[in-house]
Amino acid sequence: MFSAVDQYFRCADLSLDFVTRGVLSKDPGFFCFGPNTICYGRSTAGFLSQRADKPLYDAFGDTSVDGSTVYLPFNLGEIVENLRAERYISRKSGRHGTRSQRLVWHIYYSIRPLLPLGVRKYLHRIHLSDWNDIPFPRWPVDSTVDDLFKTVLSLLLESKGLKEIPFVWFWPDGADACSIMTHDVEAEPGKQYISQLMDMDDSFDIPASFQIVPEKRYTVERELLESIKSRGFEVNVQDLDHDGRLFQDKNEFTKRARKINRYAREYDATGFRSAILYRNQDWYHLLDFEYDMSVPNVAHLDPQRGGCCTVMPYFVGDILELPVTTTQDHSLFHVLSLHSLELWKQQTEMILNKHGLISFIIHPDYIISERAQNTYRSLLQYLKTLRSERNVWFALPGEVNRWWRQRNKMTVTKDGGKWLIEGAGHERARLAFATLEGDRLIYKLPERVCSSV
């Protein structure tokens, strides 16, 4: 069970032991682990609820420490997997809602190409009107997985009688957090705006990736791809034809995945994003990509509800997931009818407090108007300030993928009484220490404290 914690922290090997005490329930459900951490899965204690907005049993009281062993009333790896893979979504409603909702969904995407943008905006607002009533994941940023890992690491410190545990810091060169900018090119107007958008990003020295739809939406010329790459930007594949049906049927997905993989080789792309953030992480093994960017942290404002409940990258088999941790520009502008930075700033501060990945989706198609451009420029200026004042690493998604894969293979060892990091890329890695101050776990790097809420 320690492997889940080890993959997250890359701790020193201190023989840290977890044991599930008791017989796990047959069926999963919601419960708490402490007052603010909602979990979903099987448990050996208390009662399980089928809804997150009902009274929940707090299983923390059923945790015990005996010598160097921590006894938990659940399987930690299972709970983390359930949250990241969104397995807490009701089986009755399915991935796209109830049966009647799925019928409406099918009709909508059949006629969507014929609908004016104004009509689509209106329908989106109606469909997502209940977004603020969803109790779980927590809006506007959910860090349940990250909080759960911190809680169990605190228990480990207690069980071993340790003052601190060394681990590989999350980001290279001791950065406090990481930020990526991504641009999904949906239609011809967005394609025509790519060059201007690159100029805008360049003026603030913000790297970005462009996700290109291979079929039907617009013609993808080799010159377009080369023009993006030659300026230091990144090209990734976005879906196949953006019709909203990629994950509707397993057999159809398998056929489309073959085409998508061919385009990945043609574009020399290592990253993928699905249209409209529709997803099924159980099928990702059919995609030949190193990383994906299709899973929201909190999906209240997306047609497919759910969320991975973490602000950190995580592996889905061999694919690294870079979660979408902030609200898309489309949702901000056209669902919430906002053109201010307040929500983005709130989400960014919450992610910074967890030292996580701050990821944005900005569509060229939706920032052509002067008002939207001004909002985006204000965001770029804000991000530029974060780089200089908050020690945030701004990177291309491919760079984050390469770093996280290197970090995943690093080890912390002791040589002559001194802790060292070993493995490819260790030159940029920083040794950090998780330590308890009272009942609060904080992170420390040499010379500074990186407190985490």
C-alpha cells in the first residue's frame, strides 16, 4: 500500500508500513477521513453513504498506530484510485448523465454543427445551471487526494517516531508550483488566430501548447504545425473530429484511437486532449501518448461531471495525466458570464498553497473579441508576476511530462549520514522534508519553509 504514497512523494525507503485492519465492505460508498476529507470506496468500519451531501461517517477514529505500523480502515491505494479515476460518479447516471440526459446529449451533438454560437451558449448555461449545487468534488479546487496523502504521511511520522521524512520535491529547481498554458483550437476562426495568440504569449514570455483537431474541423497543413513548433510552442492532438462521441462506445473508440495514434506520429505529438473534456480513463491504454490533459480537477462546469480531486500529475497506466485545474475560458465567459480574473486568481492561490499544477485552457476561438483579449492579457500579466514573485515554474506540458517521469524514478538514499537524490535529472531535483509542527504537516526545503494548507 505504501507504493501510492511513495509515487506521490518519492520518499526515502524507511520501511513505512500500512495495513488494512478488518474486512472491507462489499460495496463502496462515501465516508470521511477527518472533518474535511471526503473519501469514496470500501471500508472496514462505520457506515457508507451513497451520496456525498448526506451525513458521512468519519473513519479517522478507526485508525490506529502500533509500533511502526499504521492500521487503516480502508485500502489507501483503492481510495486514491477511486477519486482520481472518478469512480464515485453514480453508476445509475453513467458518464453522461441519466438515460434521458444521454438521449438529449446525443441529439445535441447531432445538430451542434448547425447551431449558432449564441444558441450553444444558451443551451450550455441551461444544462449546467445546477453547477453550484454539486457537493463533491469541492468547488472551485478540490485537493482531497493531496490532503489524504498528507494525513497518512503524518500518521507515518507518528508511527516511526520521526521528526521528518525526506522526499523529492515536486518541481525542479525548488519551484513552489508549476503552471502550463494550453490552447485548444476548435474551428477555422481559432486556427486563423493562432499566430496572433503566439505573439501575445511571447510578449509575456509564457510558453504554451496548441491542441489541434486532426479531422473535419479545419485543414491541418504541415506548414501550420511547423510554424507553431518553430516558435518554441508545442503541438498536441485534440480528439479526432471534435464531435463529442469519442468515448460513447468502446468499439468505436478503439477504431478512432487507431486514427488518433496515427496523427500523433504524423504530428510528432506526445500529448493528447479529448474534445469537451469527455473521458474514460479505463480506455487510455489504447492511446499511444505519453501524457493526457483531459481530466478536470472539478468538473462542475463541464458536460461530463466529476473530477480527479488532485492538483498534482498522476499516472494512468503508462500515461501521465496533467489535470485541468482552473476553469476554462469558455465556461468563465459564456456559462458564468464573467470577464474578470477573480475566479482564476482564487483557484491559482488555492493550488499554490498545495504546490500543485496550475493549468489553463484558453481557446483561440473564444478570445478574438476585444473584451476577451483584454481579459487574457490581464491573465498573462498576472502569471508573469507569479513567475517573479511566487517562484512558479512555467513550462510546456511536454516539459512537465519529462520532469514527472524522471522524478518518478528518482530515489532518496543516505550516504555517510547525508540524504541524497539519485537518478536521471537529479541535478534539478531538490531534497525536501515533510515534518510535523503540532498536528500540521508542513514541507521544508533547505533555507525555507514551504507551508501547505
